[in-house]
Amino acid sequence: MCGLSGEIRFDERRPDLAAVERMTDRMAARGPDGRGMWSQGAVALGHRRLKIIDLSERGAQPMTDSEAQMTCAFNGCIYNYRQLREELRRLGHHFVTTSDTEVVIKAYREWGADFVQHLVGMFAVALVEHDTGRLVLARDRLGIKPLYLAELPGRLRFASTLPALLAGGGVDTSLDPVAVHQYMSWHATVAAPRTVLAGVRKLPPATVRVVERDGTYRDHRYWQPSYTRRDDFDGMGPTDWRDAVLAALRTAVRRRTVADVPVGVLLSGGLDSSLIVALLAEEGQHDLATFSVGFESEAGEEGDEFAYSDQVSRLFDTDHHQLMVPSDRVSTALGGAIAAMSEPMVSHDVVAFHLLSELVSKEISVVQSGQGADEVFAGYHWYPALAGVERAEEPRRYEEVYFDRSHADLAKILQPHMLPDHDASAEFVHTHMAAPGAETALDAALRLDTHVMLVDDPVKRVDNMTMDWGLEARVPFLDHELVELAAACPPELKLAEGGKGVLKQAGRTVLPHTIVDRPKGYFPVPAIRHMAGPVLERVRESLSAPEARSRGLFREEYVASLLAAPDDHRTNRGANALWQVALLETWLQTHGIN
């Protein structure tokens, strides 16, 4: 787990090494254990290292394979790297390290751009062929590891974070109106390849981009599971599906123990993280380090779920750590969390994850986390509303249950120059849902949520917040084989029991009913949800700052109405509208975008 950066020139000039160094240094928190630079011809690579596998200096990056005449900068972890190394050895390859980075290089040498099909894990890769000068960029199937791109005159820059690209300089920081439309419609999600900045894009998940010396490139999307009922699962009943899901999750959790350092768990006490703890205990792990966070109550809303996480900790005898955050600490922690965001994120738990990651990083450097289960197994409350909907009606119904607000609402919120001349967010949803490969309306919605909304909200949130403290987070519910299985699972089994029915059935085989059948929880941060005093003051400062006034994103009368009643305005999904508006402006100011 690390941070990578680089530049490739297309104008016969040498890359800007100083810019690549600035980008690399901006990611020091992602890789506190080492720094490396490499340049040849038109390409330069930078790397910050967090030591997880092969702790020796032989695993340092960028890594050059002189025999293959290739250099690689890699972020992530290949969970099957040991098996791949043995397979590649049998094919005649020689290894000088025990790192997964060297396996990535040899895999590319053996299989070319198809090397990604052999990788099980989370990854962003930048690989350079010395003889051709070709650059290969790749991202894992579920977009767990980020890769941002900036096209500048005569060159392409890339980095693991958007702020790193800004540190390189020269990036077009004007706002992308379509991306802002998505941000305001989808709870701050902006779908790849866009970001809110017109000059920054992100490589989509499950994509390999091959960039030639002249600047031409080709993209290949190498994975997309089918959300249909498959012949090979014919005849399976509920118990068979329960057992299949449990077996796949058991494999996913086991894979994510691969490391040369201890691996802990972020434990909320909900079904998803508790399942991870139970399966690790089943594997024989003792004194497993687990971590929970809670917040002071605000406006009558409880801010912790320690009763549940304590129960799981006692049951499996983990080495448990709790962090209780007072409300006044939330406002002071906002700055650090927002600075860690590669893109603006409005979910309250972003602050929780940042504070928890600070605590965890003092004890351990790798954790497993339960993100993704709700999208993969239909756990959210809006999914039942899509069951039985006719295919022609599914995009409209999805808008009703998922969108924060309509295009007509946005016309009253955004200044005219920031409003696209069409409903860009609804158009995206209609196009995505109309694509072949989804059998029912719910299948289409789960495909959209898993491969778009999940990637650029909770998955990005976990990566940004943990890596800002040099902490690697692994997400077993996004194991691609588990996702493939869940995609084929009949929708009624996922919707059962109020959502995640098949996963709850699997959970009852290893967890007490009090955990499986508890009310659904989340990372509540009442001080933000209810705009407690210090948080509200921070919001007022951002929206009244000179940068906000000159930018003119939002209609003044709308902002005034929010500030007049900060806890009264909610989006269609119940989020605090003032927080969503203020967070975008605060993020822009934090990252020096005027």
C-alpha cells in the first residue's frame, strides 16, 4: 500500500522531475516508510512506500527489472502473489525479491496487458516498457485503489491522489458542471472518469490504459460481472446460496490476511465487520486487534454502538480498542479530514474514519473493513422499492429513491453558469441501467451502486481516510469472486429479512442472533448531522469567505435560507443540505482552488 506518481511526455522533452518530486512528497502520509524516484527517456515515476510485504529494501519502488527491461510503481496488494510467483517460476521467470511488486512486473512480461486477469487484489499500477517507452496504467476491478490523471500540454501526469496532481502544478482547476451536478444529486459521488475539477480525471475501475510515446492511448475494460441468473447455479436453493456466500466470504477474508505484518479489523459491531472477526477467529487468529469509534450524543441522537462491538469483542476474545470522540473534537478534526480528501465527500463517517485511522495507525498498519456489503447484498432501505418495477420504469424509480434532489431543484440552487443544460445525472443513470447484463430492475440498480456509487463514495472514503495515516484497509466484501457470486444470486434472497437476507443467513452460522438481527447501524456523527455550534461556525466561515463569493457556485438566497435554519433543510435522502453545500466549498478552499 503506497502512493505513486509520474509523468510521460509526448513532445520529445524530458519529464519535469521537480513536478514529479512535488507530487511524490505530497503523498508522504500514504507511504511513510520510503521514497523513490526513477526516470528514463520521456517518463518519470515517483513512489512513497508503506512496508507491508517484503519489508526489506529489495521491495523498494519504483522497481526496475533489468531482465524484463521494465520499471513499475505499484499501489495496493496482490493477495495471490505467492501462488502467481510459483506459477511464473514454472514458466521460467526468476525472482530476486519476495514482493508482490515483482510479481506484477513478471506477470505483465508473461501475459502483456492481460496480466490484470491473473491478479487477485486491490491495485493501481504504472508500468513502463524501456524499449518502447510505452506506459501501462491499470486499476483493480472495484476501484479500491485510486488513480488520478491530468492531461497538460505535451504530457500526461498521474498520481494516487488528486492533491498530489495539484502539487505538480499547471492543472486546470475550473469546475466541471456535470460533475457538480452529480455531486449534488448523488450524495457527493462523482462517477469516473470525472472529478469536480475539469482538468483532473480518474482511470475507471477494471480498466487498463496503454499510453504510447506519441500520446495516443487505448482503454480496455477487463471485468464486468453479469447481473443475471447463471446456468451453473441452477437448482440452488436458499441453503445452498447461504453456504456458497459463506464459503466465498471465508476465502475473501483469508486472502486479506496476506502480509508480513499483523492484520486487525475495524469493528463497528454490525453484521459485516462482525462476520470478518468471526471468520478470522475461525481461522485460528488469537488476540486479533479490533478498533471501534463513537461520538457524543447530540440533539438526542446516540453517537456510538459500543454495546454491539463490545459483545463481539468479548465473544471472540479480541484485543479491543475504543475511541470516544467529544463533540468539540469533531470541529477541530474536520480540517484534517477534508485535507485528506482527494475529492469532496459529505458522509458523516468520513470524520469518524479519519479519527479512527489515527488511533489504529498507532497500533497496527493493516486492517480489514466491512465496506461494500450493503451494495453487494442489497442492504439499503431503498432496494425493496425497486423490486418488481418494470424495466422501463427503473431509472425513474431509482431517481425517486436514490437522488438527493431533482434537476429542477438544482436550478434553484446552482448559479446559472454551473447548471448543465440537461439533467446530466439522470441521463447517466438511464444509460447505465439500459446496458445489457442486468436481468431485473434491482439487478440494474445493484450493478450501478456496486460499480459506480460504491467506488466513488464509501470505497474512496476508506482509502483516503486510512491512507492519510499510513494505514492499509482491505475490504473482503469487494473480493471480485464474491461480487460475481452475489451478482448472480436471486434478488429475492438478497432482499429477504429487510435486506442482506442471504448474508444474514450466513452470519447466523458463526454469530449470535443478537448481532445478526440488531437494527441496522452506521457511523453516526451527530455534531455534523445536526450542525452543532463549532461545526456550524466553520460552515459559516467557508460560505462567507471571499473565495466562495467570487466563485459564485450557489444562489445567494438558497445559501441564506440554509444558514437561517441549518438543521431544517434535508435532501431527499435525509442528509443535511447545508453540510453538502458547505463541504464542496470548504474542500475547494482547503486545497487552494480559488
